[in-house]
Amino acid sequence: MTTSGWILLVLLLAGPMATHSQPLEHLNGLDDSHYQLMSSTTLEHDYHIYVRVPPGTKPSEKLPTVYLLDGGNTFPMLVPYAKYLGFFDELPPLPPVILVGIAYGTDDWRQGNRRSTDFTLPAAGQDHYGGAESFHRFLTAELIPWVEKNHPSDPQQRMLFGQSLGGQFAIYCAMFQPTTFAGLIASNPAIHRNTKQFTKAIEPTQSQPRLFIMQADGDGEVYQQSRDVWLTYWDNKPHHWQLQVKTATGHTHMSSVPSAFRQGMMWLLSNDKQAQAGQQDEQDNEPR
């Protein structure tokens, strides 16, 4: 055997040992997380569901539950972060919450990532857009009932977190499906391709979900402009959602996710008086 052949053989034999990764159970930041494959009959698509219930939760307790869109990325990011926010030196600490990650198992649409369909309303020239209503039906008919049956989840404190197109879905739910979630966080919502869908008459309702929007000061201009159009349109028109808008200084479209989660959760879990005060602060101080 030639020298190069021996080197190749050694690399092949050593490769598995050299690249062996430790089991995920040693990532203690994700402890007490559980996995469920959910084959949706509504959408005829598989979703990978990850649930983390805070350890020590009593069976009789009912906890706020946050559904994380793009859960393949946001769940492993925000579960350890939520743990940190619950430590004693955080003032105020984040109360215990259940986190539910909704994952596709891939970032590639060719391999089954449906976010551009699931999270969006129709848009001209975007044939794959427009599946928000169907995805919402999957949540309400399949996922949410399963979560609330098998975990100590409070139906009165359902929340949703979405980034970018996920933020579009959060706004969609606040506007058109206001009874599903009590609170929603839209991190840098991307409504630039279908802004008109979000600036039209809506049905009156008694529901008043809280909608928190985080926008990075370094976000792309096309995203900022479309949000400004939306905020200006609804600024002087009656609407049913309570709104809080904050700006993440020194952040870009993707980097402000943890800040959006932290500030959004603190506001969503605040009492009514604090929420109303926050809404007034947003109207008085936040730039358009």
C-alpha cells in the first residue's frame, strides 16, 4: 500500500473517534426537554416538537406557555436563556414558563422547511406564501390541544414568539386570530412583501391580545419601512390589540432575538396597569 493509502486508512479508522460528539444529555442547558414527532393531518407534514417544563413543577400548577416558531434554532437558544433569566440576581426574574419549540428539522425549504408558507399571508409574486391560516389551524386543532393535555400548560396564558417571518405570523394572529394567544412577541417582523394584507379592515372583537414588537436599529431598511407603514396606519384607527414597541440598539435583523424574548416576556407577564403604562410609553417615546 502506498503512503497516501495508509494515511487515508488511518483517517478513516480514526475519523469516528476524532469527530465523535458527546450525547446531547450533557448539554445541561437543555435538561428536562422532551421530543415529540407530530405528523400533522391538517398540513400533511411532520413537525418536530420540543417541550421544556421547568423542573420541580407541581402537577397541579398551570404555567404560561410560549410557542417558539423556528424552534430548531430558537428552542436551543432560548431554553438556557430562560433558565438564566430565572436566576435570583435577575430583577425581576422571569417566572417559570413552559417552552414549546416547533421545528422543521432543517433550514432548507427543499428538505421540508415550510416557514415561508406557514408564517405568511399571500404576497404578489410569492407563490409559496399564504399558509398562515392553515398553520394556525394546525396549532389550534393539533399542537395546542396535545400540549395542554400532556403538560401543565395554562390555556389563559398562551404566548407565541416569532422572528422575522415568524414575527409576521405573530402580527397575523394578533390581528386575525385574536383569541388564540394572550400575548405575542414579534421580533423584527418581516411584512415587506405583503404589507397591504396587514393594513385593511378587521372584524371587531372583545379579545385584546398583547403584541410586543422588537425592532433592531440596524435592521434592513425594507423591513423598517414596512413596519413604519403598519404602525402609522393603525396609530389613528381603532384596533383590538395592546401594543408595545421597543428598539434594540446596536442590533441587526437576527442578533436581537434574545433581547426581544426577554423584554417581550417581561411585558407580557406584567400586570394590566404596567402593560397600559408600557403602551403609553411606546406611543410617546418610540420613533416611527
